[in-house]
Amino acid sequence: MEREHRVGRRLKLRHMEILLAVVETGSMAKAGSRLAISQPAISRAIAEMEHTLGVPVFDRSPRGVEPTRYGRALLKRGIAAFDELAQAMKDVDFLADPTVGELWIGTTAGLAEGIVLSVLERFSAQYPRVVVHLVQVGVLLQYEALRQRRIECGFGRVTDPIADGDIEAQTLYEEPLAVVAGLNNPWSRRRKIRLAELVHEPWTWPPAGTPFDSLVIEAFRSNGVEPPRATIYADADSLRLRLAAGGRFLAIVRASIIRFPAKPANIKMLPVELPTTRRQIGIITLKHRTLSPLAQLFIDCAREIARPLAKSR
């Protein structure tokens, strides 16, 4: 307790700011330039920190400086401390005027064209002066963005259990994949279709080797047929939907996208069951991190939009 009290009195936020700057720039000279203070002042602050803690926070070499394991541990907590201060300022701003501010959200590409697009439209209509920064990356990269405080929450496929202990997810809804065709495609007039009947049609779905591709292959095999090769492999849902709308191609997309604004008007979901492709979609956040009021409003909006999807499972 005496050591904690001593460290608490001597270790200042300025020390943490300097530590972070040195780690991010890779040198004390560059950190000094960023913070507009001299290199000797940087060196003194680091020396004070190491004396207070009783351990080295940096390894020095001709190539620069690298944080020690003690430095990395301090940095991890320091980032969280600065983040909480930043969130506190956001809370103050929100209390002063809840209709303004900035918000950073992560999303996978597919969800950006579906539920996230709908949430953005509704949220922006309700809070037109809030600036939303959308970071479009995969789920694993969203984990890192959350840890680095570059986003407040993310949208993606929920894996249960999540292997990363500092990440938590809240399921919004469960959705399967769906087969869609243009209204001028003969298959769009059928009321009942077996997947086996469509094997020789021209298909489009995401690239081979992706999790999406694996789900498609499993769907065909669970229906007792060997999966065909797609004619066009494409990541973007919007591109696959437009190919289907042209009338020639059958496309496989997330079923929920048919209920969101990204869907072309001349597209129809075919009555083909793909039960093995169901996936949980949810909101990803960092445990023990206080969300800003704007982030909470955004999540509440997402829950409202996802509620009909959750009921239709």
C-alpha cells in the first residue's frame, strides 16, 4: 500500500503521455517534437518514471527504444486511463448538448451494406449534427481497433465463445444466407425450389476459401449435391445483387440484406432453404470500457432495427 501511494503521488498523466509518445514514434527525439518539448526533458521524465517504479520501461539500442514488458504493461493501462478521460469529456459534451459529437464505429463489409446502413440512416436522421466515422474491417481487426480505442463498438459475426477474453459480444439476430434472382429470371416465378435443381445455373458468391464460401459448400452438401464452382466470385454484396438483378445470375447473400435499403428493387429471394448457413450477428465491444452516451444511443438504434429480424428466425 505504501508503494502504491508513493507511485500514485509521483507518477503523473504527463509521464504517461510521454511514454505513449515515445512508443508511438520510436524515439525520444521524435516524441519531443510531437509534444513540443526538448529531448532532455523527455529523457528526464522517463528516468523519473523508472526511478519511481523501480523497473526499466524502455530498452535502449542504436536503433531506438522499445518498451520492456514493464513498459508495455504500463502502456496498456495508460491507454485505458486516457480513454476514460476522453470518454469523460464526451459525457460532459453530451450533457451540454446531446445532439452533437463524433462517434467511431467498426463494421464488416457485408453488414455495412445491410443493418449498419439502416442504423446509420435512422441515427443520422435523429442526430443530424453527430459525425459518424465508419471503419470497415474484418472482425479480428475490429478487436484490435477496440483495444487501441480507435472504435467504440463494432458489428460482425459473433463466435461463441469469443476466444479473446477482453472482448464481449451481444447477439442482435441470427440470419441464414439466401439465394436471390432478378425478377426477369425464370426461377423467380417458382414457389418451391430444391437447391439441387440450381446446380448448373451461373452463380456468384464470395471468394473460395472464405468463411462465406465454406457455408455455401456446406449448404449444397447438406442437400445431397456436390457444390458447383461460382461463375463470378465477388466480396461485395452490392455487386452480387446487381449481377442477379441483371437476370442471368443467381446470387447468395445474407438474408437480412433483402430487408435493408441496399437491395435493388428488381431482386427476389428464392424459396430455397439454406438452414446450415445460420450465423449470429451482433455488436462487439471491449469489456470494462465505458461507452460514450452517443455510442449507447447508436447501439440502442441498432437493437430497434434488428428486433424484427430476431423475431423472424
